[in-house]
Amino acid sequence: MIQRASIGALRELMLFLAKDCCGGRAELCEPLIAELSHCC
């Protein structure tokens, strides 16, 4: 059996988690959020 990750879904999940983790302080995660938003 061959399995693979859905890169788009993983990126969306990471974006959601990064935004949620910042707790309303976008400046803490802004570089990561910008990189995830423009990736691929």
C-alpha cells in the first residue's frame, strides 16, 4: 500500500494552527503565516 500526504491540506492545516496559536498577536507568527500563504 502506498500512502502520501496531501500537501495542500497540510499547508491549510498549518496555516490554521499558526493563526490560532498566535492568540490574536499576528506579529508573533506573521513570517510563518506569510510563507505558508505564498508557498506552492
